[in-house]
Amino acid sequence: MKKRFVVCVNSATNEQNKQFKEFIRENGLGWWHWLRNVWLLSDSKGKFSAAEIRDQLGRNYPGVYSLVLELRGDDDTWSGFGPKKEGKNMFKWIRDNW
């Protein structure tokens, strides 16, 4: 079962983000990261829980406050403001994968 997560950290270095991206790629997760310190993750195999992602954040962002939310409903809604141009569309991944 597909799972979706909103992941927030209150501060991050480029190296920490790089390490977290490595975890995401190694585990086949889809991701969106247009807003600083916010990640949307799509787990198509449903293998992770919010607590497991939180624990991974602790390894990649030690001592940094974090929040992981799992969205479960098919009727969840979202809205945002940002670029929507061809080739640089902030919301394309969300529409296609979320």
C-alpha cells in the first residue's frame, strides 16, 4: 500500500540534505523538496512508518527538531504558490505522484 509523508526539519546543512537524499534514493522513495527544510515523500511499497523516517532523520540531522506526518486519505487536499512554467513547475511532481 502506497504511503505519503510530509517531513519537516527546523534547520539543515547541505551535507545533511545530501545524506537524506541518499537514504531516499537507496530506498526507492519518491520525493519533492522545493521548500527549504520540507520534504514530501512517496513510499510506493508502503515499507516505512512515520517513526522509521523520524529515526532516519535523527541519523541525518542529529539534534535537529523534526516532524513527520503520514497522510492516509484519498481526499486530502493541498494548495500552493510557486512557479508553474514548463521545465520548472513546483507542483508537477505533487500532481503526478501525490
